[in-house]
Amino acid sequence: MAFTIAIDGPAAAGKGTIGRALAAHFGFAHLDTGLLYRATGRRMLTGLDPVEAAQSLRAEDLDADDLRTPDVSQAASRVAAIPEVRQALLDFQRAFARRAGGAVLDGRDIGTVICPEAEVKLYVTAADAERARRRHVELTGKGHDVTLEEVAQDLRDRDARDSARATAPLKPAEDAVLLDTSEMTIEEATARAIAIVTAAQG
Ligand code: CDP
Ligand code: CDP
């Protein structure tokens, strides 16, 4: 039976971490939809037209090891504002969301556009400085040479662009449960999310 958990929120809020943990706990499949836009943005940086890049995206494009660099993050957020790019990625995400056995998708528009009928919608946030701190720790831990201020600027730019665009802007669905993880450890945030989903399962 299909059961969809939609997770949205600003950059580096913990959406993917919570999404992976929920998928593991409930035995659901997980899709980090940001990877679709990152892979499209990365292909645009190699010279491809962004709409063609999205239309011809293949599974192996999502495995590229440089999808988290700041230039790819910015490119992702720029291609994500193009309606034809979003349209090209829609069917794949909708089919994933309604697959048998349950699915968790995280992104910006999952609860509002991709899967408005999702059984559970979470809107995950954290304070700006905390999100920048976490992403900086993550990137420097993977060997990327970026300053905290550069990471903070990237998040500010993308959140502003993602919230202001006309098509599928970042915003909580009306029926989303807000989860502010500023003061939570990963374990606390995950436990809270599991409790919300368990309650929704009835
Ligand atoms: O998917 P999203 O960009 O929203 O965030 P993420 O990649 O799941 O989390 C960003 C970073 O914050 C990761 O390195 C997580 O391990 C870390 N994190 C944390 O320190 N505390 C939390 N409560 C959640 C995430
Ligand atoms: O991990 P982080 O939160 O930093 O970013 P991401 O989830 O990998 O998404 C990268 C970019 O893709 C975002 O800044 C958005 O512009 C775009 N995106 C989107 O527009 N819609 C989604 N469902 C997912 C990502």
C-alpha cells in the first residue's frame, strides 16, 4: 500500500538526515529530490541546456561525487526556478511517491506540489546560523575548502531564490507539521519525526 512522507524545508535543515532515518525505521524507499536539481545544475555547468539536461537525466547522474559543491548548489537553485525543468522531473517524483511499500521524499515542494495528498507532511527548519554551522562541518569533513561565511551566504542566496520563485516556491503546506531542529540532536529530531508518522498511521 502506498504511504507517502513529504519533507520540505530550507537548505541544510536536516531534511535528508530525517528522511533517511524515517525510511530505515519504516522500511520505506527514500528519494532526496535535491539530487535531481543538483544533477541537472551540474550538467548545465558542463554546457548543456538546463531543460534538456533535466529531460535526459539518468540514474548515474545522481551518483556523481561532486554534487555537493557550492557551485553545483547554486546551479541547482538556478535551474530549479525554470518551470520546464521542474515539469521534466515531476512524473518520476510522483511515481516514486506513490510506489507500493511506502516512500519518503525530501525537497522544497513535496507537500505542496509533488504529493499534496501525502499521508504525512513535515516542514523541517533550524536557525540560519545553526544550519550554516552544520553544513560547514559536513563539507569541511568531506575535504571541501569552504569558510563558514561562504556556506552561510550560499544558504541565504538559495533560500531567498527558492522562496521567491513563481513556480513551486519553498513554503510549508497548510497541513504540514513544523519541526524546528535548532536545539535538537539528530537522534531527538528523528525520534520526534518517527512519533509524528506513527501517530498518523493510526
Ligand atoms: O537535507 P538537508 O539539506 O535539509 O540537511 P541534511 O543534509 O540532512 O543535514 C545537514 C547537516 O546537519 C548534516 O551534516 C547532518 O548530519 C547535520 N544535522 C545535525 O547536525 N543535527 C540535526 N538535528 C540534523 C542534521
Ligand atoms: O541539501 P540542501 O538542502 O542544501 O539542498 P538540496 O535539497 O540538495 O537542493 C538543492 C537545490 O535544489 C535547492 O536549493 C532548490 O533550489 C532545489 N530544489 C527544489 O527546487 N525542489 C526540490 N524539491 C528539491 C530541491
